[in-house]
Amino acid sequence: MTTQADSGRNNYAPGISVPISESLKYQAHKSPSDLVRVGIFGYGYWGPNVVRNLHALENCQVVTICDKNPAALKRANRVYPGVHLTTDFSEIMTSPRIDTVAIVTPVWTHFELAKTALLNGKHVFVEKPFTSTPQQAEELIELAERTRLKIMVDHTFLFSGAVRKIRELVDNGTLGNLYYFDSTRVNLGLFQHDVNVIWDLAPHDMSIMDYIIQEKPEAVVATGGTHLNCLADLAFITVYFPNKVVAHINVNWLSPVKVRTTLIGGEKKMLVWNDLEADEKIKVYDKGVQITNGQSVYELLVSYRSGDVWAPRVEQAEALKLELEYFMDCIRNDRTPFNDGLAGLRVVKLLEAADQSLKERGKIVRL
């Protein structure tokens, strides 16, 4: 999920025009059976996880893996000797044997690869973040609608047991009206060469925030710093919503320890999610504050509530496996994924706004 740059990703750079099959242009490819046949772009950091889960799914066949780095393909061949390997991505784009592509490459390649795949009648699964700009995302969404093809953006955490449980607690009113969303995602590294820490780490938390907080954000403020190269390596992002809901996201490549913690405060209860906990990842606290007005502003009566703490059961299945199963089901049954291009666009808009605010030293950017 992180965009760790290694030998399998740095060398993946589409720099040629990919031919478009005239028989497939602007037409969704129809498979004669329930079998979904997939071509993979990128076998670097996250690509092996995508291939592993697709390979294990019923009614799914990994047909081709493409990477510009021969060393990456050599690694793939050791694990999947029966899968066709290539350094030429046009083989996947124009192949009538492939229904769907998975794009697991640097973000600056996403738009060109996804657009060409859609023009060749193929559904698209694309690693986060969706695109480099909102304009690119909007063009891909329009093209997918016109060609009646599916786009799924790899917001893997939305399929984790913890996030699904949090959404359930919010939807059923357990927490009450939300007050805040406060997320910390920090560790030492992994430094990127092509994107800053906002574009690398914040898509995880922004997609989770977008999934849990149903209201449309109004404005973004971001501050941070650049210490080791020309890219920001730490950032503090604040997102403002209607009804006084505030979200704060802390992302950092310079932390001495790894932290993956989210606090969500509500009117009735408060929640802590520690993703590094092996058990009891979520704890719900029956704590809160009530204020009663007296006859004047000096007579505010504050009372604190402190009740039980409980840890709801969280499903332990691998999130990426569930996500890819869901995508295959959406393709076979012609359903629109909830983490579709529109969801990816919302996150890209937040990323762009945060990046702009950071460059202008904390200027508020309205959405």
C-alpha cells in the first residue's frame, strides 16, 4: 500500500504510446464465463501482494505480469512459473484474453495506464492514490461511465475488520454525533523519490475518514516541513466539516517509532483504534462531557461521564483479499464498487488541497 520505491517500481515508466485495439475501443470486454482474467502492472513493493491474492481467488486467473525491471519478473517467475511475464505493457493492453488490469505502479503512471486500459475495454483496479490531479480522476471517471467499465481504487483499509466495525458503530449511533477524527500514521521512512509524505501516507487516513464521516469537507489546512530532500517528510493536516466536525491527520517519515492510532470522539462515546495491536484493536470508552447553562455565562455547569471500556470483536481476515473478492464480484454482477473512481477523486481533491496549503505555509484551502 505504501509507495516504497524499490527495484520493481522505480523502473516502471510507460513512455510510449500504447496501441488501442479497434475492436475494443470504447467497448466493455465481455467474458463468456464467470472467469475474470487479470493483467498486472508492477511487481515491486505492493504488487506481489495483489498478485498473491488474485491468484488465490476462485473464478480469477492472473494471465500476465508486466514490469520494466527484469529482476522483478525473475522474482515473479519463481513464485508463479505458469504466468506469462513481459516488460512490454502493450501486451496486456491489447490482449483479448485479459478482462481487467491491476495498476500497482507509481502514481504518476496511473492516469496513462488506466486511460489506455479503459479505451481497450478493460476494468481497472488502481493503487492509491487514484491519480496525480483531480482533473485526471474526473476524465477517467467519465471514460469508465461511457464505456460501462468498473474502476476500483485500492483503499485497502476500508475492507479491514477494524474500519468496518468503526463504520458500523458510527452508523448505528453508538458514538452519537461525531466531534472529531484524529489519526497518526508515522514511522522512520520509507522515503520516496517521487511524492511527499502527504501523497504517500495520507491517502490511507483520508480514505478512512471519507468512509466514516459522511459529510462533505469544507476546507483543509496543512503545515509541515522538509528536512532531508526536496519533498516534505512530515505534515499536520486539518480538515473542516460542517456541524463543527474536525479531522486531524499526522503523517511523518521521521518518527523514531511506528504509530498507527486513530481517535474518534462522539457525543455519546469515544473510540481508540490501534492498528498495531494484535488483539483488541478497537476500544470504545463510555466517556464524555456535558455542559449545562446556568443563568449567566459564568455559571456553566460541566459534568464528566466515565463508564465502561469495551473491545468489540473485529474480523481478522486479510483486507486486500476481501477487497479483491469484492471487485471480482462487482465485475461479474455489474455492480459499482463503493471505493470507485468517485471515492478516489474525493481523496485526490483532499491531497491536492493539503499539498497546496503546505506549500503556502498553512493557508486555508476551501473545497
